[in-house]
Amino acid sequence: MGPRWKGKGSEAKALADPMSKIVSQLKSTLIQSDSHGLLSGCSILLEVETEEQTELLNRACFGRPIVTAQKDKQWFQLGMEEAFYLYYNLKCLKIVGEGKCTKTEDELWNYMKSKRETFPDFLKAYTHLRTRNWVVRSGSQYGVDFIAYRHHPALVHSEYAVLVLSEGQGNANGRLRVWSDFQCTLRLCGSVAKTLLVLRIDRNSVGEDSPSCLESYSVEERTITRWSPEQSREDKTIASSQLL
Amino acid sequence: MGPRWKGKGSEAKALADPMSKIVSQLKSTLIQSDSHGLLSGCSILLEVETEEQTELLNRACFGRPIVTAQKDKQWFQLGMEEAFYLYYNLKCLKIVGEGKCTKTEDELWNYMKSKRETFPDFLKAYTHLRTRNWVVRSGSQYGVDFIAYRHHPALVHSEYAVLVLSEGQGNANGRLRVWSDFQCTLRLCGSVAKTLLVLRIDRNSVGEDSPSCLESYSVEERTITRWSPEQSREDKTIASSQLL
């Protein structure tokens, strides 16, 4: 299953305007305005300085715009992985907590881990895909962890439904342990024309003391599809293969 | 979501021909012919004596007909729960193992438990629905444990996608432990117009030494649906309710 572009010209548009360039522009403008996100539960709220920033956040698909009573101000709500990626990988966002104190790297890491036990693995998976220029969004609509788009969702349908499995912790997030879950997930992916991509994170016994641990984590990528005897005989479809 | 009958007249047909009567006719004919099923892995193979029996097995939805080289003989393949229900609850089927030895109740019980750890709970769920005249089939097509029909699948679409959860064993079959699995299962149920029915089996510390334990197991029934704020306000839909 290849990318399903939305209408004519979308593929050309995407090619002419690579995601790497959009993200790099976003990075520049956020650095320029010395942007600070505000920690609020499991979200990070970002007040946007210019219309250019709003546009770039939308084009790069980070967070989602939220409506407030302040008519002349635009806020964005970022997820934990998104915010940490902008903070730690792109180094274009600072994050403040209560009392407007800027959080240190370790404070932020420990806070997010405390909010969600699986945060280090989810962050590794998110980072793995984002650094390869996939657009990564929440998969809750389809009952998976993330969905991945080749380019902006306005141009192309999402290609992968992503599940993050944690190695060596007894599979912390508890998916795909039984056949019925496999069948359920595959049937759903089939009906919405996505391929199931399983990212298995192996922490390689490195622990999770600081974000630098992430560099030692490894990611095993597997796409999983139903094996159909007839189809496989005629198309030489491969049931499970490495990706990216 | 009520029953979705297949075409006009189906509901009347079902009413005129209740499932309880069909099953009772099947029971009589199997007793009359002293029927024996042959244990073969996780299946029980049943050689059918008369065309009437073939028809009744099909109408009552027990097992599925299998094609063999013997043109004049019809065989049916029964699942473990189906066969045990016919054997133990309806007392209309004997089961033989290798060497044509008739299995005792305990032998059969231990054999089936050894084939699938969750057998006692699945059997309890199957029996629970069958004794209430639901037609129960494998749910593997939808990634659930069973699907339940109000009457024969030729007359009505299946109403419930059934998941069996085991209480007190750390949820042996490992489903619905995380939100993403809930979302995945509900989204799939929605797209195939079924209601998710979760049967939670509580063994009440009785153990699983013999089939008589089943009588002490209790079954908690829950239907699970997505809660939609708009819909709930207008239709007074209840998110989770007792069933049957």
C-alpha cells in the first residue's frame, strides 16, 4: 500500500515543499522569538507571537490551535512528545512551569515520566519518526498510539497506524499480547486503509534517568499485514517486512 | 442498536421458529443416533447420520460442515466450547479420543484445559449465551472472542462482539488493559455495527478442577459504547448498561 494523495497535484505540492524545510523554518522562528511553552497537566500551551508562526505550526503539524477569549492572541496546545521534541531535539522551545520558572532538562523529563510511565518509549518512537520527516499525530481515533503521514494531512491520507511496544518491561503498554488483539487491530487498519507499523523499543538496559538515555534505545520496525494465500501467490506480497 | 434483520420477513420467520426449539430438535436427533464426536487437536469431528441432522446442525449453528473425499458422508467440525456444550449441557454427544475410547467428563475437561488455558472462562461465556438462546460463533474475523446473533445468521446480522475477560487471574486473556485497545475495539465494533459486550468471568475462588466448577462461576455482563456528548444529550443514550 503506497501513499494515498488527496486529489491531483498534492504529490507535486508535497515534493516542492518538503517537511524537513517547513520544520526547519518553524525552528528558526521559534528560536528568534525565544518561545516559551507553559506546562499544564499533560499539555504544553504555547502563545504564538506572529501569524507566520501560526502558519508554520499548522503546516508542520505540531500541536493544535485552541480558541481562547483573547481575540488577538493565538494559543497552541502541544502534546508531551511534541513539546519535548521541540525542546530537546530542535532546541527551539523553552518550557516553564508554575511560577514561570524555566524547567531544566531533568525536571521536564521527570515530570513527563511521572505523568505517563510509557513516556520514554513513546518519545523515542515519536522522535524516530519525526527525525525521518514523518508527520506524527495522535492515533487515539483509531485505537493506536500514533498515526504517521508522509506529508501534511491536507495533502495525503495517513499511511501508518503505529503501536509502540516496550521491550524488557513485560510489554508495558499491553497491546498485541493475544491473537484477538492482533486480529482486531489488523481488521481496523484494513478498513481505514492504513498499514500497522509496530515500533518495538528496546532500552538495552540503559534505564531512563535522563533524556540522553534515549540515544541508547533501539527501535525495531515491523509492518504487519494479514497474509492472504491467494494474494500472496499472485502478487508476491510479503507478510512482514522491515520499513523506512 | 437493535437487531438488524436481513430483509423483510426475517423477523417473522425467526419468531415463528425459535432457536430454543431448533436446538431441542437437534438434541433429540443426536441422542437418538447415539452420536460420537472424534477429538482431533482443538476440534471435534462429528460424522452426521442423516440429512435431518445436517440440517439441524446448520440451523442451530453448531460447527461447520467440512468437505471430505467420502461423497456420501457429511462431517461437521465443532469447536471445543460447542462440543463441550453438546456433551455436558445438552447431554446429546459423546466424545471419543484415539483408539475410540469414550472420554470421561474429567478426561475431556482436562484435555481441553490443556489445549487452551482460558477454556473454562470461554466455556462459561459460551454456555451463558447459548442457554439464553443466543447463537454464538467465533469472533476471530473481528478480533474478538465470540460474536452473538439473535437468531440464525441468514436472518439477522450479529448484534454483539463479545470479549471474555477473566477476573482474578490478572486478566488472563490480556484484552482491554489499555485505552488504545478499548478505542481500537470500539472503533471496529462501530464500523461493523456491533455492540461490544464484555463478559467478565469471576471464578469466585472455586478453581477449575472439574466442569461442575462452572456452576459457581459468575458472569458480569457489560456493553460498552462510545459516549458522544451531543447524542447523549438528545437521545439519553446510556454509556454502559446491564444486558440480557
